[in-house]
Amino acid sequence: MKKILVATLLAIVALALGGFLLYRFVMPELVAEALVSESLPGYIPKRLKTKVESIRKPLNDGTKAMLEKMHESDITLNQVLKAVDNISEDEAYAFLDELNTKKPANTNEVFDLAKKHFPADFDPEVFREPFNKHIDIKQVKKAAAYANLNRRSNDVDITTAKAIVKQIIIEKEKELSEIGTR
């Protein structure tokens, strides 16, 4: 009887650990792949396909433009990834709170708020033009609403969100390197 109980407990612990590892390490790669790839992977549920499709093009275009500016400005990929890594939960929520309070009218104001809350060891000003060109205020409002919802439900934590952002940047950089547009 004890052996069955121990085996059951070990199985539960293994499943929980496996789920956590899947969520923490595999999910960011799957989300990034879905957003960066030419066609949507089959594992995307039908109810999410429309949402993914609506953000995929501006995200890809914006990420590509950002990476091009990054290379033109001699900012390294590691500097950008480090800047994302260095965003604390407090900074992310302070940004979200100010976004909710100030209700910026345009992406230029959003960019100013981001610069205020997310310090970097390079001048982020080089990214203003691609940000303003490829992101519109409706997308920012949708993202803020989604972030507010996730803040309450805690479905996607800051660490996972940062991992997804980093993976998108890495995947797009690989794609651009492969086609030689750098």
C-alpha cells in the first residue's frame, strides 16, 4: 500500500514539475514560433488563430525594423536581450499603471513612458521611429487590456512574458540572418 502511495505521489510531483518546465521553457518558444513563422503552426487553437494573425504582421514588421535599427546603431543583440532581462516586475507594473492612468493618445507618448520605466545601457531613441511606424495606439490599448487581465489572473507572469519577447527577438534575428538582410 505504501509503495502505491509513494509511486502516486512521485507521479504527481513529476507531472507538476513537467508542467512547470513546459510552461516556463517550452511555451515561450512555441509562442514565438507561432508569431514569427510564415504560416501558423497546427497546434494553435482555431479560436486563437484570428488573434494571432492580427498581431503577427505588425509584430514581425516592427521586430524586423527594430533589428535593422539595432544593427545600424551598433547595438548588440545581447544588449537588447539584457535590457529585456533587466525589466523587473515592479518596473513592468509601474509602466502598466502609468499607461492605464495617463491613457496616451499616440505611440510616441507610449514610447516615452517605456523609456522612463525601462532603462537600458544603450540609447533606446533609435527604436522610436520603427516603434511609431509599426505599432498603433489600438494595438497598445489591446496589449494593455491583455496585460491588465493577466495581472489579475496571473496566467502569464512577467518572467514568461520576458522570455516570449526575447524568443521573438532571437527567432526574428535568426530569420534575418538566414535570408541575409542584415
